[in-house]
Amino acid sequence: MNTQSNGVPESFESHAITPASLSQTRPLYWSIRREIWENHSIYVAPLAIAAVYLLGFAVSVIWLPHNMREVWMPHTMREMAAAHNVTDSLIGLAMPYAHAAMLVGLVAFLVGIFYSLDALHGERRDRSILFWKSLPVSDLTTVLSKAAIPLVVLPLIVFALSVILQQIMRLLSLSVLVMNGGSAATLWARLPLSEMELVTLYGTAVIVLWHAPIYCWFMLVSGWARRAVFLWAVVPLLAIAAIENIAFHTSFLGSMLLGRLVGFSEAAFDLKDKNGVPIDSHFIPLTQLAPGRFLSSPGLWLGLLVAAALLAAAVRQRRYREPL
Amino acid sequence: MKVIEARGLHKAFGTTVALDGIDLGVEEGRILGLVGPNGAGKTTALDAILGLTQYQGELKVLGRDPWSERDQLMRDVCFISDVAVLPRWMRVSQALDYVAGVHPRFDRAKAEAFLTKTDIKRSSKIRELSKGMVTQLHLALVMAIDARLLVLDEPTLGLDILYRKQFYDSLLNDYFDRSRTIVVTTHQVEDVQNVITDLMLINRGRIVLNCSMEDFESRYVEVTVHPEHVAAARALKPIHERQMLGRSILLFDGVDRKQLAALGDVHTPSIADLFVALMGNPAGQAQGAAR
């Protein structure tokens, strides 16, 4: 941070620049750490759901040797009959791995929502805002550090945890197969885990960019509302959507809100293969990703623009905020 | 060099005027006690100085505009606004880590040294500490920051006399020097009478009295008047009179001490007595303000 400023008397100025000056990112880094200290759920909730899922998978994996024989043994009658659709059986195999990533992602989304609803409210409720404001950390840094939790930290946790979880699941499956004298090589060869991980990375990035205005809106309201942040954040929007629907028989706002929630899949993925057949969302091959279309979709940029505006408003608003 | 300089500082909340055009100049190396009844505008004045609230009029703190440059200003200014604003979920070690992380002038060793003199454990959460310990921790953090100006808004409210005494002793012995400036507001005026170098009484958003403690001691005299001299004493126009144990105690402003000594027992009034005299007495207010 630059301590130089016009009109600052010399005697103060000379004193102000003597200590080792901190880099601009240091307060941001420590503020993000502070948020994680305060909100354990940022990592505990995804870890807990991953652990529970892993437990369930460990139990289910007992049936794997049986299922593998059903599905993959080329000489079984069933396989001969079902061989016309290899993708189906691949999906059956990939499904638990896809579910793992989806579940972790869903929990992280919920954590992000609840975090954002409390982000600028909690510090006013417990009066600690007076302590934070007594330190040389700008409102911009504070708001950015809070926004970084749902926009950066949680997506990183989702991706890292999904990868780790999927690797453990595969290891578990392989061990069970080997112990039962089954073909571990088939699973190893058939399960497209690296491809799935790349899709998870892409999907996580796409979803967080698409959802950015939701988190930012909730943060802005959390800094504004005196109580019942969730209601203030949600009910007015629903009310306007309902009024629009009743008065004009249109649902422009309603479909816009729904699009903001789930519209990313249409914008970022080709959900039909080249023959026009809808693909199964449990296994999306790399060929079905549409980064070009996503990056050129107005929905993405409009959303990011709104998110930036909401954050700017939250920064400005925090200057005026006092304990509740 | 003025550390705080305000001219015509004005702030209103709706129709309620919290600061009614205050002029203020605090020199470096002073300890200013800001005293006034509830709702007098003390906290509003401090909030303006700390960049926590908007105001009208001119205000410079260490040469900066507090409202627009709060984060820069906080490198050189520390404050304890009210007791127990430290986040309750935080551990003591995390509080040290965080302040060390964001504050360029924080000397962690100094804070640690102060904490070893207390019963505060590094691994404790702040919610587990007593109110007195939270204040000690806050003081440890603040005293380890090499700041030019320290602002204390009711820092010892609700603490017992031991903690209060320790608080001001630490402040004077381990922190204060002539290059630092302290502004403190408190209702426990007896605690700060021997701590502050300057006194400012404020009421209804206006300064009622602004003087150094040397001036205070030479200017105000309280006399426990001998019953036979009461009429003579009253003739010297005391600004306040009260009865205690059947004796009249009269407070004088700017009357010669030797002259008063002939009328009874002479002593320096407490700030609290002067406070009552000036605040409870509209005529007295006018007299004080006129100075």
C-alpha cells in the first residue's frame, strides 16, 4: 500500500515509511486465512460429505466383482447381448465417480450460499467490525477476501477433494477386484478417470463463474440487512417474479433467475452428441465441452459484470456499516 | 504539531445533533480525556476521528482525512472502541497471527511479552476469556503497535477496579511517551484524573470546557467552607454549591486560592465534581464555555 499522499505533513510522512512496508497482497492473504479460521464449514462440510460418500462406496464395492463380471466379461451371454452399447456400461461404471464430484460440488455450493449470507452480517452482529476497522485493512480488501471464499477457495476445495475422493474410490475398487481374482486391468483401462477429472475442473470453473452474481448478491444483502438476510435476499426477487407473472402473464424474471441457477450446463456443454442424441450427464466426454461457446455467451459476461457491480456496492456500503 | 485538528465538526442523525460545530486541536504527546454525559457526542467525535462515520466540517488526523483514508490512517492510529469487540471465535494465537500479518508496525514479541505477564493462554478462544482478560489481550495487541495516536472509547467499562488500574498503569508505564498521543473517553473519570494531561468536557455536541490539567488545577478550587464563612464564600460567586455531612462545599472558578484558604479547607476538585457543576448548572455551562 502506498503511504504517499498529497498534503501529508512531512514529519508524519517520514515516520510512516520507515517500517518494512507490507506488500499489497499480504492483508488479503491474511484476511482470507481469517475467514477460513472463522468458518470451519468451508472445509469441514465438503470433507464430511466426502467421508460419508466414501463409506457408502466402500460398502457398495463389495458387489463390484459380481457387477464387473456381468458387464465386462466378453464371453458372457449378457455381454454379447448388451455389447451394442458400450457407453451404457461405461456410464454404469463411471456413475459413482461422477456422483462423488457432484455431491461435493453441491455441498460446496450450499456452504458458499450460507457463507455469503453471513459474510458481512456476522461481523456487525458480534461487533467485531470495530476491531477489523481498527486495522489498516481497506474495505476493498475485506470484501474481496470474503468474496474469494465462494469464488476461489471453495472451487479449489471441490476440485482437489473430488480428485482425491475419486482416486481413493478407484484404489478401493481395484483392491477388491484383485482380492476376488477379478480383472483389475479392465477397470483401470475402462474407467476414464483423468478425463473425468478434467471435466470436473472445467465444470467447477464454469459453475462458479456462472454463479458469481448469486454469491455477490447475497454478500451485498448480508452487509445491508439488519436481520433475516436470507429472506431479504430471496423474497423480494420471488415477489417481483410473482407480480410480473400475475400482472403481465410473463415470466421474464423467473426464467432469468432459474437460468442463473442452472443455465451454465446449456452454455458450457454440448448436451447432445453429433447424432443429436442427448448424452448422459454422468459421463461427459471432453469432446462435449464447449468452452468457446461458454466464453462468448452474454450470460457469462453479463453475470460477471453484475457480480463486479454488486461487489463494488458491498465495498462502498461497508464504509458506512456499524455494529448492529 | 497537531495530531488532531478539527474546525466546525458537525454531525446530525436526523434531527438529533450529535456534534454541533466542534473545534478541536490535540497536540502531540498529550493524553486527552474526553468526558461528557451519555449522548453528549463523545463517541460520535471519536468515530469521526477514526473514519468510522461521515461528518461535516474540517477534520485532519495526522494530516489525513479519516473518512476517505481510513485504512492508511490505521497504520498510525490504534483504537479500542468499547470493550469486548475482539471476535469471540478467534484464538489468542490467531489474533496475534492476524494482526502481525496485516499490520506493518506490529511488534509480535512485544505483545507476547505483555501476555506472559497475564493468565491468558495462547490456545484459548476469546470467548473463553473473562472480560478483563479480553481487555488485557486487546491492550497487548494495541501496545505492540507502534502508533502515533491511540483512541480509547470506554476501554474499561464493566471491569473491576484491579483491571482498570492495571490497564492505565500499563498504558502509562509501557506505552506512553512524548511522541505518542492518547485520546480517551470514559465515565469512570476518577480512573483517569491522574492519567490525562488535558481535559475536555462535552455536552450536547458542544465543548463545555477545554483545558490542560495544570490549568484545571490552578483554575478550579473546591472549598469545604467553615459554617461562619458561608456568606462570605457565596459572595465570591461559586459556580456550584453542594452539601455534605452538613458542610457546604463550594466550587470556584478562577478565584485566588489564598483568599479561599481563609474561608475553609481548600482542595482541587475531582473531575466528577466539576462535571456535575458544569453539566448540572446551565449558568455554569455558560461560564465554562465562555473561557
